[in-house]
Amino acid sequence: MKNMNTELTAEWLLSNDDYLILCHRYPDGDTIGSAFALCRALIALGKNAAVICSDLIPSKYAYIYDNLNLPVFKEKNIIAVDVADPKLLGMLEEEYGGKVDLCIDHHGSNLKYAKRLLLDPKAAATGEIIYRLIPAMGVSIDKKMAEALFTAIVTDTGCFRYGNTTPETMRIGAELMSMGVDHEAINREMFDTKSRERMAVEQAVLSTLDYWCGGKCAVMYLTDEMIQKTNANEGDLEGLAPMPKRIEGVKIGITLRQGDEGYKVSVRTNPGIDACQICKKFGGGGHTAASGCFIKGTLSSVKEDLHIAISEVLGE
Ligand SMILES: [Mn+2]
């Protein structure tokens, strides 16, 4: 594994071609926005580039990938963006997990699985790293790239609210706005507009809310059956994870989502508790305030495993 900086990465991208860019599963605004901004920049250079993801990209992100004519080519170089662990490639792991030529990421927990790694754990979003990379390749950021990068940054910072937001994040946001990004429309689409299916999911998921450790931990879950009943699509299920930690007195918020033979666990914490430490116990990772892991078992066994781990962390 070779550690890269922006200049070295730009040089490598300029001297190669035929890039396949991979997003992480359960794609969010950062992985999608970063991937398409980079893809558009490479195409602007006359390179072949395309983006793939193991899961469907939610339609609310359509403005990020519309009007993009992807060339037909055989990939020679694999790039993963915002992917800390090859497991997060989902169904693409088997084919590409061991073949990633370049990983661009901001997760301190990155497993350093790629041949080259451009990592900045201080960046609030991978989109910040791509924002610096595109001009280093000699490409000027156009409006579509700016919209994609703005989306990457607002989604990973909760619209510049979370602790990962730095003065640099705000400066980049301001620069992107001056490039013509319609911040109001993007923020409305990302944070305000909710489908009826989404409202039904929130209603269902909130009805499962449970409190542990004297109310310092709030837990809720989402099963396949609930998803079916509410007729929700992948886009309707995004952004549920921060909900439990918003409750007064809660230090740790946990959201469980049913998966194959177990549950995907999203942990969100308020200052003073390291979510990454909790998830590492179960083979996962992420950031201090937002991390994830996968635990095998039934709903009740997964809850029990978590309850024990959380009680230890909270010293109860
Ligand atoms: Mn990210």
C-alpha cells in the first residue's frame, strides 16, 4: 500500500486511463457525489470513466448523474471512493475487493486494502478531498461537479451541523456556492422533502424505540417486513440513523436494519463517546460520532450482544 497525496494522485490519474469508480453499498450522498464528480472530471480530460455501486442509487440523487454520457470501455483501473473496508463494496467485493488500485477516503478506520491510498481523516467528507483533487488534475470544477461535491459535503455534515465540519468545510461550501450550486434546492431535496413512504417508515421505526442504561442509549430497528409493508425504497431508508441520538439525555443512538442472517448496526454518539470503538468490537468501524458494523444473529440476540457492549461503555 502506498500513501498518496493530492499531487501524486492527480499525476497517477493523468498518466492512466479506463477507470471504474466504486461506491459503497447503501450509497449515501458522499460516496455518490464524490464518485460522479471525479467521473465527470476524468471524462472532461478525455479519459474513460464510469461509476458502479452494488445497490441502486436512490432517485433523489438523479441530478448528480443526469446528462452524463458514459463511454463504453473495459476497465483497467479500479478506484474506490468513501469505502473504508472492502466489505462495504457489497456484491462488488468478490470481483473488485482485492483489486482496488486507488482508494480515496476520509475514514480514520480505513483498512488500507488498496494499492494506493489518498486518505484525509480530517476531511468532513470524501467530497472535500475530491474538491482539491480535480483542480490538481488541471480540470476546472463545472456546475455539475460542484453540485455533486456540495451534496457530498452537506450529507456527511448534516448540512454543516456536525462536529466534523471545519472552517475549511465551510470555505469549500462557500466556493461551491459561488460556482452556481443551488444550495437551497439541494438542501431541500436532501433534508426537507419526505415521501409518504418515508413518513410511514419513520412511524414504523419510531414505534420500536427502546431505551437502555437509564435512557443513555436509545435503540430502534427496521425489519424486511416493515420495509415491505411501508413500500419504502432504498432512498426512503436513508438518514434514519441520527434519529435516536437526538433524544434528550441520549448519548448513544443505535439503529438496526435487518440483513442477511443478521443486522446492520448504525451507531451515532454525542460528544464523549466513541462510536468507532463500539463498532470495532463487532468488526466494524467508521468515525468517532458515526460508525457501523454487522452482527450475525436474530433480532433479540443482536440486541442482547449490543446491550452488553453498550452497558460496558457506559459503565453500567
Ligand atoms: Mn463519507
